[in-house]
Amino acid sequence: MSKTVTAKAHTNIALVKYWGKRDATLMLPQTGSISLTLDHFYTQTQVRFNDQLPTDQITFNGTRLAAPQAQRISTFLDLIRQQSGQTAAAEVVTTNHVPTSAGLASSASGFAALAAAASRAAGMTLTPTELSRLARRGSGSATRSIFGGFVEWHAGHDDQSSYAEPLQDPVDWDIQMIAVVLKKSPKPISSTAGMARVVATSPYYPAWIETTKHDLTAMRAAISARDLEAVGTIAERSAMRMHALNLSAEPAFTYFTADTLTAINTVKDLRARGINCYYTLDAGPNVKIICAGRDTTVITTALKQAFAAEQLIVAKPGPGITVTED
Ligand code: 2P0
């Protein structure tokens, strides 16, 4: 029986998006990306290797996962067993502290927490960079959730060179995000499959690679200058170009719903009234609004004309991963 290790990882929202792999086995992305880790949403995961167990036993939010759902996690645990020499099956208990109806991505915080807890429980001692590389093998966005504040994932060219590092942590200026949690619609396509289709079929993909290089440079400068307007402007255009890739894929798809456009238009109206706020969107209908903390009240008041108060969650920059051993 191994020791029991618990890890807590926060989710992150990309400001310059990752949307496409160049190696699906090693999970190497086509481009780098930059994100902000949030305080409000996190995953806590406990792992213990137990040689009495016939197979991995995964409990997610209090429910035991059946084999098909547990497969991606077991495959990731196999990688850790291979790297550590640990041979036992694992008991994994994971809790997602993301409002249940939120539909916000949890694979970033989920695989970051699992990588940290399972590697330590298996007897490995990894540096933050090594942990970031390991989390990448579970899910691309998890690479960035090892760190707090603003984080850059370097695309790299092999397993060794593809990892994230902090750009600014703690964040010492006033930037927050408001998540607008919209009605769940059947997800048209998973992130993994959606980005693969885009890389394979969008005629605009070469332009995405080029413009993302410029956005990364501009975003680094904007973060370093603590310039909310520049951060928001670059984030908005990266998000819209990512979603334009989806519309240009064959067959085309979109994560937007009518409510998504209502939230986007509210942000545009607020901006026309002189309020510094910008939107970004991931692989789902929810809109995240980048703004200063002092403006959150006026923004949520405007949003409440179309959405319920429970659909609006204000989040601040959050910390990197923490690991404890029992
Ligand atoms: C991101 N997203 O940079 C982008 C923007 C969503 C939109 O990374 O296939 O769950 O596991 O690497 O990380 C969501 O995709 O996909 C994502 P895999 P992942 O945050």
C-alpha cells in the first residue's frame, strides 16, 4: 500500500488559446498559449496505490466511475506506473469544486491534480516543470494548471521542451473574470475531436499559427505592462479566431448558442458606455468576461437583464497546485 497523497489544482482560462495538436500521443500543441489561473474553480484529488485492488477504482464527485469513463484516467495512471515502476492499481477520489451546473472545463484542473497526487503517491518527486510536462499527457490545458496567475505553455518540439511556466504570480494588479454560465446544450463535439478536425480541414489553420505567434508576443508585453485593455483586446481576438476556425472546418461546427451572442453583445454595449470589459469563450457556450474588480458590479447588473444572478460567477486570479501527504 502506498502513501495517500492529495493535490488541489485550480482551473485556468486561456487568453491566447491552444487549439490544435501536432502530436496526439505526446500531446504536443501546434502553438503556445497563455492563461490565467482562477481562484474560484478547483479540483481536489486523492490517490493511493493499493496492490490488493484488481483495477483502478475512480470515484468522481462521490460516484464510482464505470470502466469506459475511467479509461482516460487509467491510461494516464499507466503512464505514471511506467515512469515510476509502481505496479499496483490506484484508488482515486476526486471532487470538482466547480458549481455543478457550470459546465466549465474541468480537464485542466482535473489532470493537473491527478498528475501531482498520483506521481507523488507512486514515489516520484517531480519539479514543477516535470509535473507540467506530465499533466500535459493527460490534457493539454492541464499543463498550465500547475501554476498560478498568468502562465505560458511553451509549445516545444518534443516531450522535454513542451511545458508551462509562470509569467506573473502573484498577479499584483486589478484583473478579474466573470463567468457567465449558460444553459447546457448538447456539446456538438469534444475539444479533442474539435481541434483535430480543425487542424485537418480548416483552410485557415496556417493563418492561426502565424497570428497566434504575434498574439503570444503581444500578450506577454500586455501582462508585463499590467494593461487590461491590451490583455482584453488580444484575448478577445484570439478567442474569436479560434471559434472562426470551427466555423471553417469541414463539417463546420460551433459552440456558440443564442445566449452566447446575448452575453457578447452585453459586453460590447458596456464597452461602448466606456466600461473596460472583454469576452473570451472556450469549447462551450459560456462566456468569460475580463474586467477590473471595481467594474464587476456594473457589469453583473447589466448582465442580470438577460441572465439570473446564479449564472454569474466572479473569479479572481488563483494559485498554483498544492500537494499534501497523509
Ligand atoms: C485552451 N481549450 O487553451 C483551449 C481553448 C478550450 C478552448 O484546452 O484534447 O481539454 O485534452 O488537450 O485541454 C480544452 O481542451 O483538450 C482547451 P485536450 P483540452 O484552454
